[in-house]
Amino acid sequence: MLWLYIDFYALQLDALLLTQDAKVRHEDSEPDVLVLVNAKTNRVVQLNDAALKHGLKTGMGIATAVSLHHDVQVMEYQPERERDKLKQIAQLLYDYTADIALAPPQGLHLRIDNMFRLYGGLENYWQSISNTLSSLGYRFRYATGTTPPMSKLLAQQGLNQLLDQPKQLKQALAQLHIEQLEIDQKTVETLNRVGIKKLQQLIQLPMKELARRFDIQVLNYIGKMLGELKHGLQFYTPPPYFSADLELMFEISNTQVLQHPLKKLLAQLETFLQMRNLVTQQINVHLFYRHQESITVSLSRASGEYKQEKWLALLQLKLESVKLTEPVVSVQLQAKVLQPMTTGSQSLFGQKQPNISQEELISMLQAKVGEQKVFSLLANDQHNPAWVTAYQSAEHVSSNSSNLLSKEHIKPRPSLQLAEPILLKDKVTLLQGPERLQTAWWQQAMIQRDYYVARSHDGKLCWIFKTPQKQWFIQGYFA
């Protein structure tokens, strides 16, 4: 077997730095010095390049870090946020490798030897996944090994090589010192006292000798690394929907500025859907406030969509009506209503496409004024002209629907019908009729009318009716 370990050694920090382009900066201004501190130990665990230039290092106490630079931005390190990011990355890489195991909070184990036949070798496989990793913008280290612990150890030392020959891997392991192993400091001191300084000295010893001379921790670690003992990894299974979040490096109070980080999440959504040949009918954007409260912005498209620019256009319209009561500190994008992608019928030779489809227009109107304010007309089989048309929710509109208003379903009616009929005072010429409309006796609004199409003296086409009392009224006008 051959395993690949990818170590995202500054995952939370890189995710924060990705939101910096949303902040307006002066070109000559220096980048902020940013460090992430473990709240339990008060030590620096991650820092950016600007912090390194000022002499700050990982493992340094917060007091020392502040003394080296007067304007250090200190943020709390949150492993749970890194675990969420790690799952999102695993979800993307699942399309290249089925055997993925999480090593939270910052690492991924990938079994890759069973993928070489599909990709045509190690180099081609790595080229495929490295392109996806580079597009995310996270820094990472990597290495291969015959076991998961071996690849992890080499990756964390920054080997950044793809080795598949046992001899090459042994040479790489031989260069490592005991202090670089994942064992406690007390065990390191014990090994040093007996003259073991490098890993090569340990792996040359038989397993029985290791069990006799050292404690169980050393035996398990070396045994799993050399493949003598089982590693016991649990493989990752992706969820059937898309979910991604982004922690903002600074608080945002302007909804227009929020479009920048949300655009990154929409790009991830497009990649997720495109690789699975899916579209989504609805996305939910959760905006989290400083005090753990949140608001949800929902967008929908009846026919489904996967393209980033389509959803972004709707989101821009929707955000115009969103009022933030507090600054937003993080955002989350979810898409759970997924369906297979279908290709609409297009002309074989036509180059021009329609400017906007019916579904797209409905989606834009819903995003602008709200889903509860967009309706379509529904044809009712009623005698009473006031009941012939009704409203239905726009989300039920379909070009193939059998209940939409059309000439095939109802008789021609005036395009302008008055809310209340008005008394006919002018002389008219009857052109067509009568058409008797009479409701049933059990209906409350009982009517009995004889309708005519008439032309007024000024040339208008009118829809008029006569009551049993010989009174004439105008119901509407034809366009």
C-alpha cells in the first residue's frame, strides 16, 4: 500500500487570511501581524508571514510575542473550526480518492496506490488533486509512505516529496531525530540516555527487542509506522449535501462587503455540484453575529442551478433588503435540495441564447421583493368573471402546466377587467353576443348576466352585460 498525508499546518489562519481581500487597504500599508493562541497554554500555535518577519515563532508565549511587536493581532485558536474546514476539504478530495481518513484537526490520510491505474501513475494523480488543493488557498505539507503514520511523520517534517520506493522511504526516515517523533518528552529523554538519537536506530531493532527494552508507547508507534501493527483508521463518508463556512478576519456591517467572502463559498459550491453533475434548487446563507445569533437568507431557483455567477446575482439582489442588527463575524452556505443536472433544449445552429428564462426571471423577482410577493395567474372554471382568474405561488409555475391562462382553457376575455362594473352611459354598437353567465343557486354571489362585445362611439372594444332588470354595465376593455 501507499499512503499520502496532507498536513494543513495553518488551516484556521489561512481561512482567516482568505477574507482579507474584502477589507479595503491602502496599497502602501503593511500587512497585519496576526497570531493564533491556544487559550489553555497561552502559546502561539499559528502565525502569518508578517509575524515571522518580526521574529515571532510558534510555541512562543503570548507575552513574549507582544513584547516583540507592539501591534499584534491575537485571535483564539479553535480546533473545532479547523475540523469543519478539514471535512470540507475531504469532501472535495473524495472525487479523486474514495479512501480518505481524517486526522483532525489539520491532516488527511489518503490511500493512493489503488488510484494509479485510473490516473496513469503517481505523478498524474498528484497533479489532479494538487490543482484542487492550490485553488483553495491553504498552505500544506505532504509526503507519501507505506503506512499512514510513516507518511504523516514525513509530511510534518516538510518532506514535500512523492516517494514510492521502500529504499527511498527508509533513507528519508533515517534522517529524522527522535525529537521529531510523536512521543512524549519523557520517552525521548529515556531513548537519549541509552544512546538512541535517530529514528534509524529504532527501526533497525526487532519488534521483540523493542517490546523488551522500551514501553508500550514506543512499540505501538514504531509497529504502526512499519506496518507490523494495524493503524485502525476510520474512513470518511461525505454527507449527501453541501455545507461550507468561512470565519471572517474582521467584523462586517455592510451587506455589500459580505458579497466577497460569500463569493468564495459559491465558488466551492459550483465545484462541488459540477463534479457530481448536480444542480441545487435552493441555497441557505447563514450570517452569524458576534453573540452567536444568526439570520438566514434563502434563495431558490425552480429549475436548479450550479453556476456561481447565477447565484451571486440573486444574492446581490437579496442582500439589498437585508438589514444587519449586528456586525457579522462568520458566514455559512448550505445547499441540501440537490437534483441531477439536465441540459435544456437549444437550437443546433443558433448562436444567440434567450436573455433570460422564465425561471430565472421569477428567481430574480423573488430575491428582490420576497418569495411571498411573486404570483402567477391561474385559470378557474367559473361563470363569475371575478372568479375566472386567481393567484398561485410563483414556485409552482411551469411552462407545461395545464392550468395557466391561455386561449385553449378559457374564452377570450378583456385584458383589462374592472374591479367593479360601472354603469354604461354611452351609446355602443353590439358586435358579438349574447353569452349568458349564471351562477348556481347555492353560491353566495349569485349572478345572471348576458354579456356582449361592443364598440363605443370613440372606437373602444368593451365587454358589457345586461342584467334581468334591463340595466347595462361595463365589465372591461379589450386591448
